[in-house]
Amino acid sequence: MIYELHVGTFTPAGTLDSAVERLDHLVELGVSVVELLPLAPFPGSHNWGYDGIAPYAVHEAYGGPEALQRFVDAAHRAGLGVCLDVVYNHLGPDGNYLGEIAPYLTDKHATPWGQAVNLDAPGSDPVRAWLLDNVALWFRDFHVDGLRLDAVHELKDDRATHVLEEMSALTDRMSAELGRPLWLVAESDRNDPGTVTPRGAGAAVGGVGVHGQWADDIHHALHVALTGETQGYYADFAAPEALGKVLRTPFFHDGGYSSFRGRSHGRPVDAATVPGWRFVASLQTHDQVGNRATGDRLSQLVGVDLLACGAALLLTSPWTPMLFMGEEWGAGTPWQFFVDHTDPGIAEATRQGRRAEFGSHGWDELDVPDPQDPETFRRSQLDWSEPARGDHARLLGWYRDLIALRRSTPDLRSGDLTEVAVTWDAAARRVDLRRGGHRVLVNLGDTPWTVEAAGKVALDWVSKGSLEHGPDGCTVPPESAVVLAP
């Protein structure tokens, strides 16, 4: 169970030390790993973190490097692991002078954010060593347990041995030397199981040995099923088979046509050899919320009952679940795109670019928050009075119960994809998910659903009507979920 948080908006103070004060909440929730959005310094006081310019440092406004060490120590004392989101594919545009010192950057490749980090052009040997030493730094000197590698498909590397393979080999060596589990999780747009295939195995898929990877297709199919949105890259996930497919295999696009890309995309996962826990799945992430025009969360798109149904599907799935901070109580605060660039030209370009991007999608420019406005940042801070109130409290209890059930139930923890069976009725919007001897029935529709299903009720969420359960079956009300134990 991973919990993704942004230090600057997790608490009102926005520091690593103030985040320590909320670790008890995460322990009670039942998560096991805290994933911190990037901490590398950037000009100004607040930023998502992906504009960092000094990968070896920790942003001073968060408390600096000693505060990170205190946070890691406190998390470990609480029984939580710590994963740090790191950005190795580019440097931020504001205050970035490394390219003037040495060939850290190259024009040989380009990324959506400008020049690529030099991994394969002349002078790249020391640059690769600089990145590998950075990996070692976090494990050795800060005692973090894992690194989330941002957009590894933008690590442009034409060498025979990809830098990802070197990073995974280094991580495994350090794990053996330090005597504790260490791991890497890749964000990848390639839908390639080779990313998480062990090194030296599966040469046909180019195994590089990264330990886990994000699987955005799972998010997209869940989002479309819950909200009905089908614009942009969601269009393909309106296919009737989409949700059923991503509950048993992580990639909807596994070699078939992607209309958003205008080409075939992805590669199938061998369920017999690649376990489901290697794939990180989510209902919400910083990207999927923050890259909406107004930063509206799922809780602003659907009611609490559908939020609970989505949680049931995520937290009983064969994947490694990840929550985005505040998701567990249906936070009413948005999470918007905010920056604090000190270069006026970059600030204005960012502001205009954001408005133009969403203007082309039909949004009124006035609806798109100004990323430079300090209020955009302040609106994105969590409201910690919410978890004790009304539906927020009820949803938080549901998340806690689901996570506890998952942790105590081998069937629901299992990543064995050969043991997963799914029936998804897209017309009626009903999911029947079998996980070993357990059965998860989720009715997203607006009419009751009578199912022949033996077993006892382990957990249920019912608001619209009542759950009727007998020895031979049950009737699941609309927008409800039930977990049946053998």
C-alpha cells in the first residue's frame, strides 16, 4: 500500500517536520509506504517538484536535508517505508545552469520539457555516474527504501546497456550490502513488461530489472467506469471490455491500436511469470488530478457511493494499490497546478501555456487557475478538519476496513494473475471479481443486482437500499459493494 503525498500541501505548514505529525494517520489507515513527490530545490517557495534543478539537495522551504533524515527516521519508527520521487530525465527551466558547467544536457534528444539529460552523447560517462551516485545517496545517506523514477520513457539512452538496467543493478547490490530491501518503481508510458522483467531473463522483452512500474491503464479504465468521461486519452477506455481487462492484466493497450496515439501500443504481460504486485495501480494520482484544468479530484466528479465502489475495486485488485493524499476521505480541496517561478519570462510562458492548453480543449481561459497565483497553491492544501465529518469520516472508515481486510486476507493480497477471474457487464455496470476463494461484487449501476453467490459477507458498503444476503445468493443495491468470504 503506497500513499503519495506532496510535502508543501500535505499540511498547512508544508514542511517535512509537520508531515511527521500526520504519520499516525497513515499508520491507522494501514498504508505501508509513503511516497514523497520530488524534493529537489527549485526557484521560489512552492512547486509540484518536477522543476528541480539540484538533484542532490532537498528544498529548503521543506526543511532541507536534515529534515528529510528526520522524516525517514520517524517513518521507520512508525513502521512505514519511504519512497522518494526522483526526476532524472530533465532539469527545470528556471535557474538551471548545469549545462554551462559540463555536458549534463544534450541536444541529441529532446523531452517535452526541453533538453534531455546526456546519457549517450559525448561526455556522458560522468553524467551517468552522477545519476547513479544520486541513487546511492538516497539509499545510503538518507535511508530511503525506494525511488520512484519519473517518466523513464524520457530517459533517452541508445547505449547497449540502458541506464535503467544500471540503476536496478546498483539498487540490488546496495540492498545486499546494506542488508535491507531496496527497490525502484518506474513511471513508464511504454506498457512494456520488460521494464519489470529481471535482468538476464526474458531477453525477448529486454528485461532491465526495475522492481515495479506504474500502470496508468488501470487508472484510466476505473476513471471512465466511475465518471463516464471519455475525452482525450480516456476515449479508448470507453470500450466495453476495458474495465474487465485491466482487473486481470495491467495493460489495456498490450499491442492493440491506441486511438490517442494513432498507432499500436504496448506488449502483453505473461501472467504466469510476472506477478501483479509489480504494477502500481491507482484511482487518483498527482498527475491525473493536477493535470485537469481546475485540479478537481474524483470526489468532485462523483458521489461518495461511487468513490467507495472505486476503492473496493482498487483495494481488492491484484496490483499494488497507491492512494493520493486525501483520497481516503474524499477530500473536498482541489489539487491544482502551481509554480512560483522567479524568472518573469518563464512565469508568463507557463501561465499562457496552461491557458492555451486547456483553451484548446474547450475550457474558458478564466476557468483555468493562474499557476503563479499563491492562492492556487493555498487552495491545494488539505483540510484536516474534513476526516472527522459526515461522509468524509464514513469513507475514511471504509478505506481503513478495506485495507485491513486486504492485509489480513491472502486471497486479496495475492499477485498471482492466473488466479484472477473477472466478469464486467458494461451495460449494467456490474463487476464480479474473483480473488481465490473471495468474491467482490460491485454494482456501479442504478438498479439492484441479484447474484448467485455463496459465502459470508466480509465487508460491504450500502447506501441506496439494503443488502439482501442468503445462503445461495445476494441482491446488491445500486452503487454498492460487497466482499464475500468463502
